[in-house]
Amino acid sequence: MRDERLVQLAKTLVNHSVELKANEKVLITGSVIAKPLMKEIIREVYKIGGLPFLELKDDELMVELVQDSTERSAEIQRDWMERRLEDLDAFIFIQANENDAELSSVPSEILQQYGKIIRSVNTRIMNERKWVLLNYPTPAAAQKAKMGTEQYEDYLLEVCSVDYEKMAEKQKPLVELLERTDQVRLVAPNTDLTFSIKDIPVVASHGKRNIPDGEIFTSPVKDTVNGTITFNTPCPYRGVTFNNVSLTFKNGKIIEATSDNTEKLNKILDSDEGARYVGEFAIGVNPLINDPVGDILFDEKINGSIHFTPGQAYESADNGNRSMVHWDMVLIMKEAFGGGEIYFDDQLIQKNGIFQPAELQGLNPEQLLKKEEEVQV
């Protein structure tokens, strides 16, 4: 029996996220574990007259592919990927991690070499093609989220089902305000950070690139970040999870970084020059994502949170920073997590996770979850 939730998710991915049209070619990439969803996506692609292609991946095999790679073999793989890219219009990436520690067994210098070479393909996909990324529920992901497998599956499919059209409409006032803003200040426990976003583009995310979704992002003017920020959620990166991460900035650069694994943290931030500068600042607004589950695709969308990102900037909200690293780190500013405030040009915008100005209150969770008939009463 078909799961109607997967049917609806496939419709969202094909029609809303990548907006696939008849005769367009889409590559569906994922683990065989995600077969139930991939089947529904293929059916939906054919239904609208598109052309589906399939690529199956496996974490253990990916380790074998990378760990003995040389600079030359990685360059050949990159060239092949770029030739394939020319023949595709869209990508649907489905992650279904069984053991996200697999890649941590690969020497960091090999990972860095491989990542630097392959990065150009990923950059082209992000900026030149339609694409969407989501995670499929697995027992490993459920365990990390401290849920039973069935409970986690229900949770994942629920938070993916937000009304993204309504979210897009409610995001517009915040986008307009961010576009008028120069100085941002973040205040929370062990956090007092300032930076400028003047003249940096602002992007609202509502199901076009990630599922689940719900964020508005820009990036700081590269050399304007000053102060300290301390993150109160786990910060996973390539199979290693860092806790109690605290970053201190001077004129845009991270001059001090500590965590429960400070040495490894600093090794990542020393990957290249851009890794110690920030490429993204974002505000999370998904009304159904309230607590961290150890998966950044979910945690960065938590309502009442922000994330700050050492490394590569997106070209759509570009501050010029370039790096092989793009590491989203999440600070939840709701009262239950210690509270906090966001200021734009000295105006209080959000307090303890709740938007304060009248024009932004439609983004508060209870408003986003209201049915239209409830709003009209």
C-alpha cells in the first residue's frame, strides 16, 4: 500500500521545489534505503512528462571512493561530473545516512584535497541548476534525534508538510526589513555579536532548496563581524559532532574558537583562508521544528533560532567569501534555551524567539500554523 505522505512529498519536491517541466531531465540521487520515496518521485516525474535519472549512493562505498583518491583521480571524477551536468536540468538529493561517522575515518588532508577539487561541480549545481536536498528517515537518524524509528518518520514527514506558499508570503516583510538594515546585533548567554549586512542580497527559503525549509538568509559584510557567539546546539561536521562551540571575531576573522574538541575545530577552521570568515547569517522560521535533532537540515530551520556559518558564501547572498567549508552553526534564542535578542539598527526585532514588530508577527509559529479560515474569523 502506498504511503500518501510520501506521495504528497514527492509532489512537493517535483512541482514546488524544482518546478520540473515536461521534457526536463532530473537526476534523483539517494540511498536504496530511500526507495519508497524515490519510487514516488519517479512516478511524479513521469506524470508531468519529465525524464527521471537515478543515482544510488552508499556511505561505505563513498569512503572507499575517497580514501585512496589522488589529486589526478579526483580531477578526472570532477571532469566527468561536469560533463554529466551539461545534460541535466534539475537535481533531487536524498540523504539517508546510516552512519554519519563513516567519512570521519578518512584522513582530513585527503578529504580536503578531494573537497577542493570537487567543489566547482557543487558550486555550479547550486548556482546554475534547479535542486533540492532532503533527508530520509533512518534508524540511525532516529537514534540521533532520541526518537523511535516510527516516531521519527512521523516527525520528519510532518515538518516537511508546512504550507510553503503561505510561508513565502509571510517572509516578505522580513526580507524587506533585512534589505534596509545596516547593523545587526545578537545578544544571548555568552554571546554579544555585531556585524553589517548593508547591501548584501537577502534570500527567503520556503521549500525551493531544502525540505524541510523555513529560513531567511543573507551574509555579513566580510570584515565587519566583531564579538563572541556561543552556540547552544550540537554542531556536526563530516561525521564529527562538536558541542559548546564558541567563536570570537575581530574585523570579520575568527581569532579564537573553542569547543569540546577544540583542536579538531581549529583544524577545520584552518582548512583555507575563508574558513575563518563567515559566509551566511540566517533566521529560522519553521513553525513545526522546535528542538535540535542533530541534523543540520532540520536544526537550522528551528523557529526562534539563527545560524551563523563559517566558510563559503552563497552566490545568491554573496559577501565574497570563498572556502571549501560551509558550516552552519545554530543558536536557539527561545526562552527555554536561555533566551536572546536580535536587533536591526538598534531596533528590537526578536526577543526570546518571538518577532516583536507588528509587520513580522505573521512569522511567529502560532500565526504560520493558523488555517486561513481561522485567520478570517
